[in-house]
Amino acid sequence: MASTHPVPKHKLTFRQIINMSFGFFGIQFGFALQNANVSRIFQTLGAEIDQIGFLWVAAPLTGLLVQPIIGYLSDRTWHSKWGRRRPFFFIGAVLASIALFLMPQSTMLWMAAVLLWVLDASINISMEPFRAFVGDKLISSQRTTGFATQTFFIGLGAVIASLLPYIFTNVFHVSNTAPDGQIGDSVKYSFYIGAFVFFVSVLWTVLTSDELPPENIEEWKLEK
């Protein structure tokens, strides 16, 4: 049904703000695993030190291209069931989880480099609409709380993910070394857990949060 009147925003409970921000925990979990371990994976697969920087160029270039495109598309998306931002949360989470799972199984340098590009693009697909989610859902007096909650989950995800290989090695006594050309089990298990955490965290936000439709559907369609 077409809406001719703005849908008012309501003050959300703290639990609702946590639900809509929880996906950032998984996003940052995957991002931190990437930042902390991909260079090691490259070196394991034969990259020289002076090649590492070149291989990492894909990440900022991907963000530079993907973020404005996804922002543009999500602003012009509306689905009666999935809303505006959540389709992008979900698509990014699926692709990022697959890339996280496959990354430690890389057997050649080019494979790891391609997966880094896919992973970074997928993280950006999820992350960019999350930033707009606070403005979409929260009244002005709650936006500081919303951004602070996101920041909390960003920090928590980064700390846990960065420590995960260390925890596997020193607490659970999982091997941190492997034969030449192979990736250690502590890194492999960290990425497998990261794939699971990324997907489940974002899915939690997708399933527990709703979205408000554009203020005027017909006018929005004309503008689009």
C-alpha cells in the first residue's frame, strides 16, 4: 500500500539498539582477522616482503569503489519484508563468510589474493549500510547511543578476533606452525570461527530489527 504520510520514528529500547548494532561485532571480527593474519598467509604461500604491500592495495581500492556504490544502491532499495539496508547486510555476510572459510585453505598466492579482494568487498557491502542504519532508525536524541553501541561491538570484535590465534595456541594448545607452504591450524580455526561469527551476528540483526519505509512511497519511486 502506498504511504502518503511520514512514518514516525519511535524511541527504541536499549535492547533494540543492541540488536540493530550486534551485526557490527561480526563485521569487525572478520575485518580484524583479515588485518592480523592475511600478510602471514601471503608469506606462507611464498610472497616476498616487498610484495605484501602490493597485494594489500586491493583492500583500500575495493573500499573506495564499493562503499559509494553500495551506499547509492541501498538508498534506492526498498522491500516490504527485507527493508532497505538489511538485504545488503545479508548478502555481504554470506559472501564474507564464504571468503573467511576459504582463505586459510588457500594453496596458491593468487588464490589468497583473490579471496582478500572478495572478503574486503563483502565486508564493505555489509558495513556501509550499517552506518546509515542508525540514522534511519533512531531519533536524534538516541543516535549518540546508537553510534556508541556500534563502537563497543567494533572494539569487542576486533580484540577477540585479534587474540583468537594466540588463544588457540596457548590455551587450547593448537599448533601455530605447519610445513612450508601450509597454514597453521590456529589460523585456520580462527578463520572458521570468524566465518561463523560474521554470519550469525549479521543474521541476528537482520532477523531482530525492522526498517521504516520511505516517507512517501510514490514520491520516492519517482525520485529513484
